[in-house]
Amino acid sequence: MSTTIKSKGNKQIALRVEPTLEEGIMKALAEDGDASVSAWIKRVIRKELKTRGIEPKG
């Protein structure tokens, strides 16, 4: 018998980027005033979803 465990909370996603992309991310992060890379990435993803008409719940 198998059991499915539903985790609560945010999911973690590992992301590998080449050094030149990381440099660009760090520059944009500083210009935009985000506190962390993850905060910047989440904001960029939300903006992209919004342009596609996808509104995340919550």
C-alpha cells in the first residue's frame, strides 16, 4: 500500500545558470532593488504570467 504525502508551503526549485547569466541577474537585482535572487525571479515570473493572462491564486 502506498501513501501520498502532500506537503504544504512553497516548493523549492534548483536552478543552474551560467556565469554570464548570473552576472546579468545580479545587475538587474541591484537595479530593481530586490532583496534576493529568489525574490527577483519570483517577481519576474509573476510579471510574465500576468502578461499571459495567468493570475496565480493566493
